[in-house]
Amino acid sequence: MPQLKAVIFDLSGVIKYSQSTTSYWRKLESERDLPEGSIKKTLLSNEFAAISYDLFTGYRSAEEIENDEFIRLYNRMHKTNTEPLPVIRNWFGEGTSAIEMDSNVVEAIDALREAEIKVALLTNNYYLDKAKTQRRLPSDISRFDVVVESCVEGVMKPHAKLYEIALDRLSLRANECVFVDSHQVHTDTAKALGFRSIFARVCDREWALCELEDILNEDAMSDEAYESDSTDHSY
């Protein structure tokens, strides 16, 4: 097995500091006198999933969709007549600031870089504003050797093309990389392409990091065994 040369991380369910936006949505619902839980219900609906393709592939911005498709869907679903809601732009918290990274993940990334293993970010991201000048990314983007965003590339996970773009920019093969993501459909695609994959459940991020450590240790042992085997054939 080739020596591990890169780890590719997802953003929202893996790298992002775990901070619920439910309280923000509830505050907005209270201020607008809207049904409790209605914003979350709309965002998680199949109808919004269909709309979100244009969002994550960069054809429409969060601002545009909030002012058009989203608010029409929301009002239809909940029989309301409210003005546009700034919920997609604030999905990662209010404002346009950089996304705070989970401290345990930062520690893992720093250890990988110290071991000369490349680190990449592969994310379904979107533009915040109509001018498409603003996106939200981790607070210290310099920690990543490669950053691949769906809205910039015009294709989103789980489409194989986005993974192939990451491999091309890393100058690596899939079997030289580990892919860590919080959606199983995304890790399934990675496995089909030849990646070693970790399905990182949002509620159990530490398990995913332990799984990554196990893969790293196993890879190191395999490499040592190969080197030992190569030197033991002198007679």
C-alpha cells in the first residue's frame, strides 16, 4: 500500500468548531413571530435540497436565494407572509467572519504537517453576496496546502470531478490520501475512487480523529515492514 501523503478534510461537519445555529434561528423566529422550528424545517426539506444545487455550485449566491426561492418556499410551507430571512448567509453563525476551527482538528492538522503529510480542504461552499466576492472559510487557511470549493469549481460533492480536482492540485493518487467527511454519501464516492475514507459523525468527531490516527499508525507500520523486507534479501 502506498505511503499516506495527504489528508483531505470536509469543512462544516469536520473542521468547523461545533456551534449550533439553532439559537440564532429561534431568535429570528421570535423576532418575526414565526412558527418555532420552521426555519430549520425549511432548510432540511427536500425542496430546499433541490434549490441548494445552484447555491453550492456557485450559480446563485446565498443572498439571491434568500430573497427569492427560499422565502417563497418558506412562506408556502408555513403559510406565512414574512420578508426574506438572512439564514443561509448566517448558516455558520452571524456575520461574514472566518469560521472558527475545532481545536482538536487544528491539533491533528498541525501534527500532519509536522509529519510532512499534506492537508487539503474539500468543501461544498457558497457565495454569500450577489457580487460573489464573499465566502466563509476557516480562520487560518494557511494550514491547508490545497483548498477546493464547490462554488468556485462549479461542481459539488458527491460528484467525482470535485475529488479529482483535489487530487490534481495535490499531485497525488486517491490511494495515497485519506478523505474525512461528515456525509456518508461523500465518503462512499471517495471509497469508489480509491481513497481511504472516514465517515465523521458530527456528534462523534473524536472517534473520527482516532480512526485517522489508526490509519496513520497502520500506514507507518506497513512502510517500516516494507523497508525491512527490502533489506532482508541480502545473502
